[in-house]
Amino acid sequence: SQKIEQNSEALNIQEGKTATLTCNYTNYSPAYLQWYRQDPGRGPVFLLLIRENEKEKRKERLKVTFDTTLKQSLFHITASQPADSATYLCALGAGGYNKLIFGAGTRLAVHP
Amino acid sequence: DVKVTQSSRYLVKRTGEKVFLECVQDMDHENMFWYRQDPGLGLRLIYFSYDVKMKEKGDIPEGYSVSREKKERFSLILESASTNQTSMYLCASSLRKGVYNEQFFGPGTRLTVL
């Protein structure tokens, strides 16, 4: 069956460092992958999309890579700030109607 | 400012009650989705709708039904609430045109079934 894995343990880093979050998937060949941010008690908010024919995408301090051979996406936040503390979800394009399959998310804590 | 709103932030119901969760979007989106989110399991799709009066089952539709009578409104119905339906429920919407559209989420309804 299709499976998406994100680090279940929280990632703790120091302010100013680069945070790297991992999303691995199996038994699936998505045409695209999206990353969302979710703050406690709120709905997810879209951050970035990367297509299967793109290796890397950037937006300000965010960078996403997509390796379809390894079946993995990496999400980087450079020069991290305490305000970046949140849970980050990866989601795979799951066919028509813009359906997505979500990972369970990784909680990031950036310490001053 | 685009918006997806949900009728309640918190809801407490008793086992066996019929529960209605309402979602409204103001972006004229064709697609609407209902998810539930549980710790360690991520978001799981319950139902989605790609047009008025159209609906499709997601991954976990058992115990739920939906209604979409107007484009902007998508309702999730728990016919007879059970304790295992205690969860965070999230509604989302997206454009239908195009392939890679992002989903816009509401704030969620935390439902507790006693």
C-alpha cells in the first residue's frame, strides 16, 4: 500500500541554523509534491509545490528537493527563526481533483 | 483574503447523536475536501466533492456522509456518532482547473464524542 513517512520525532535546532526535514514515500509515483505548515490548533497552510520533473524549488528561505529515484523529498529552512517553529507536512499528488495524500508531519522547534 | 470557515472550533456530542459539520469557502472553488487528523496518522481523506451535488469517497468514509447543495458549502455528517470519531476535522478547498493546485484549509473542528 502507499506509504508516506516523515520523522515522527521533533526536530530541535538552534536559531540561525538550517533545518532539514525528510519525506519518504513507497509504492507510489506522484506527479508532484507539496509542503504545508501547520501551527497548533490551526489548519495547514501551503508553502511550496515541486513537480516530478523538477529537482529543486526555492522560495525565500525555503528550499525543496524531489528525488524520484530515491522516492524522497527534502525540505530546508535556512537561517531558521523561532517563528519557524511549527509542524511541517508533506503531501503527494494523488490523482485527479487535486487529491493529496499527507504524511503525519514533523514538528520543528527553533530555539533562540 | 481567501477564506475557508468551519461552523465550530470545538464540539462535544454524545454517542449515537447525529452530528453536522459545516464548511464554507468564499473562493469559488470547485473542489472541497473533508479530512480527519489524528496524532501520528496525519490527515486522512474522508470524502471530497468536485462539483455541486457530486461526491466521492476518500480513504475512510465509513460512518460518514456528505452533502453539497451549493458550490460554497460542504457538510460532513456523522449519522450516529461513536467515540472512535473523536478527532480534529479539517475542511479544505481547491480549484479544479489545472493539476497542481494547492488546498486551502479551514481552522478545524475538534470533535469529542462522549
